Amino acid sequence: MASLSPECTPLKDAYYNCFNKWYADELLKGSFSSSTGSNKKAAVSNECQDLFEKYKDCVWKAIKEKKIDALINEARKDDQPKA
């Protein structure tokens, strides 16, 4: 499936591949690395995190170029609890 912007699709694919490999090879087998030392929390690899940040930045750039960000911000306002 393509991303919001064609230029983001390779980043999306790279992130999904990294995440799926981490999920299958580490998380499901219980051999994930701990980000907090002895407390074994499932932490996605730094490589995958870096790819996600690049993908997220690309998507947000596309959102702003398509002027969708105003709609997102408005929806977030509507989702706030009423005082």
C-alpha cells in the first residue's frame, strides 16, 4: 500500500520491513533487547526507531503540503474533554 505521499513510500516500506523483522525475530521469541537494563521491556531497535522518525517526518511534511494539518488540529480540539 502506498503512503500519503509517493516520496514517503520507500521510507514506509523500510520501516515496516525493519519492524516486522524485529517483531518476528526478537519479540515473538522473547529475545528482545532491553532499553532499561535489567527490566526486559520490549523496545524496538534503534534502527527501526530511526526509520520510523524519518517516515513520520515525511508524512507530516506531506500533510502540511496538502493542508490537511488544519483538519487534524481541528479534530484534536473536538476530541478534548469538555470542562
